[in-house]
Amino acid sequence: MAPQSTESSLPFDSLSAPAKDGEVLVVPGVVELAGLAERNRAARRGMRVELLGEAVEPLAGNGPLVLMAGHQPEFLHAGVWIKNVVVSRVARACGGRATSLVVDSDEVVDAELRWHLNEAGTLSVRRLALAGSGTFEQLEKRSDAEWRAWFAMVPAAIREDAGRGMPAFVEAFVKGEGDYVSRWERGVSAIDRAVGEETPEFVRVSAFEHGECARIWRRFVGHLLIRAREMAGHYNLALAEYRERRGIHGTRHPIPDLLIGGERLETPLWAVGVGAARERLFVWERAGAVELYAGERRIGVCEGGETALESGWSIRPRALTLTTFLRLFACDVFVHGLGGAKYDQIADGWMRRAFAIEPPGYACATATLRLPLARRDANVGNLIALQRTIRDRQYNPQRLISEATGRVAMAIEARAGAIEESGRLRETARSDHARRRMVSAIIRELNRTLERQLPAGPGDAEIEALRAEIAQNRIADDREWFVGLHETRRLAGLCERLASPA
């Protein structure tokens, strides 16, 4: 029997990114993270987590506390980067080990390097897409020269600005052998050094099956495959509970249910093949074995918890599966960003149901750091007010007349009478179309008469100008610029906003 499901005591649902430039959010606070890690480790000693009927001891069970953050190897913004700073500082203070999970199993979707241009006071955004398809681990290797040519498309004023993190990132990225992820890791480490911060130890998702956690990972995957129907049922129930508590309808949000209605069952795992798109992994339960399918293609079998795949195929975790594995077996505390902190409450429910345990606690960290770009006075409220004024001039001009006398007052009174008559006809003589059209024509003419009494008003040009200013502000207010575009002194200042973890 699973423990009674309860929500986390931390208010993750109510959290939002810091509004002010240079602010950092860490929940629970930095000074509490080491204590949370210690409590998680102590609680796990009293847990019995069974995989395929046998209790499994977590990898992070002895030795230094393991603090972990993680993200896809994209051009991350300061709010993502600060998570690595948090785990590094806390680990250093408590004698622990800081790790950063590189989610190279995610697809290269919309991955791009963005920067801004300021041309005659007008801001615009330029984008440089990361060429390739599939997952980050599947990206083809490129030479130093090819990457130098790629980065050369970024203006030299940005790429070579010694005050920013960008030169350090680019130089570390383009020099030396390695795939995209290796280059990315070197680039991020170079920014950390330029700011004066330590880099956590990088751990790739794609290395699970070969690294120090390989034994537990393979057993965890085998458990999900052999008990696919049970695990998927718990997964969907956890999702349903999450949706019900938040008034979310349907079975697609925030993530879809697993398909469990037919002969083949969907698992919370991905199948990744060489030269093939990432596919949802299905199982077909047969006598004595479980056949594995990447979409419609059979790619292997799982017998007794041991998985045998066709050459070139690998199994990777989906988001909730990944954090469930990490929190149960690979770290003492995981530090999410905002989205992950909110959605991992689903993983909490899944762990309670699937493993009959109270899940280890986790944390959330993010920050807001904007580029020093000039803002305009315009805002969406201004636009709405302007559009309302233009509409009122056409349909309700009397609202814009403060004092009405003489013929203007008579026109307002006549307009009110015509509107009243229009309402009466709509209720009592709906089929008298001729009379209703005549009254509508009278109202329109009275509106034009009243509008002529108003001073010249705003037009389409003014609305377009206001929209352009609002677009400028969106660029200036953006908090998701690549961390390398910021001045290293500002990144250092952001780090100093963290309370001492000691």
C-alpha cells in the first residue's frame, strides 16, 4: 500500500522568476540545502526501494553528499547557469560533491544562439540555429574550423568583448577534439573560471549505461520494462492526481498519459537509434519475455530484467523517469529550475505509488539577469488604452466628451434614445429588419456627429509606433539571453546575491 499522497510543503506552484534584474531565487534557501541533502540521505537509509523484487542501495549512499543540478546542453541563460553555482558552493561548504547532469538525450529542438543588435536606437534579435537533428548526443562531430566559422557569424563586438563571458566560451568550445557536448562542457567551464566560480562535475545521461551508476540504471530500466503495465498505471494515476488538484482537464497536460489500452504498452522511456529519430518506447508482453518497440519497429527484448537491444539502439529516460532515478539512487538533493520544480511533484506522486516510499525532497533555483538595454515608456496597458480610445471614438464618442451642451447634448440624448429603441426592437420585433436597420443607421450617424466634435485622435500609425516600442521592451526585458553575453562582473555580482551556505 502506497503512503498517503500529500503535496510538498514547499510552495513550488506559486513560484515565479524574480521580477527584478539581478535577483536570485533559491527554495529552500542556500543555507538549508546541505541540511536537506543530509535529511534525504538519512531518510533513504530507512527506505526499501525494490527493483525486480530486490532492494537496491542508492549510489549516493556513502561518502560525501552529492548535490546535483542539470539541463540540456543549450545556450543556457543565467537563471539556468546559477543552479550550477548553487550546487558548487553548497558542496564546497559541506565537503560534498557537486554534479551537473547534461541531458544530452533531449532533442535538438529550437536550440539556437541569440543576440541583440542596436541599430540607430532600434533593437532587434538575431538567431543562429544549432545545425543538426535528433538528440544532442546524436549531433555529428565538427572540426574546430567549422565551429569557428559558425561562431564567426556572431558580431565581433560581442564575440570578442573581453568584458563578457563570450570570448572564453568560444575559445574553449572551438579548441580541442570532442563532440558537441564535450565542447559545450568546456565552454561553460570557461565561463565559470572567468567569473571565479567552480564547475560541477558533468555527468551525461547517455553515460548512464556505462558509468558508475550503470548497474542500478540497467536494473531500474529492467524494472520499468518487466512491470510496464503496473508502472504505467501508477504514472498515469500520479498525473491524474496532479491535474485534479490544479483543475487541469484532459489527459495531455502538462504531459500526456502513457498509452496502456492495447496489446502494446507505452513506457516512460525513449528509444534512441543511430541515424534514427527519438521514439517512444513500447513493450509487448509475451510469455516469458517482453518485446521492445521504437514506435512500430521491434528493437529488442527484455528477459528477467536483462535488456538486449539491436545494434545502434539505446534506451533513455523521459523527464519524470530521469528525475525519479536521480533522486532515488544518484544524488542526495536535486536542484531544479522553476518548471522542473513544479512538474516534479508528479514524480513525487509516482514514487509514492510505484515504490511505496515518501520521495526525497528537492530544491529550486533560478535568477533574472538582463542585458543593459534601454527600455521605452510604452507598455501593453498603454496599447489597450489607445485601442479602447480609438474604438470609443467610433462607437462610443459620448464617453470622450466631458461637457455636453446645446446640439452636442441633444445628439447624446438622441443617441441614447435610439439605442434604447434598438434594444426594444431586438426584444419585441426581431423580424422587423427594415425598422432595425433604420435605427442602427441613426445610431451610426449620431456617432459620426459626436466624433466630429472631438479633437484629432490617434490613428493606425500611432498604434504601430506603440507596438514597436512594446516589442523593444520585450527585447530589453528578456531574461533568457545566453549567459556568455553578460559581463562577467555582472555574473559575479549575481553569484554574490546567494547567501553563504556555510
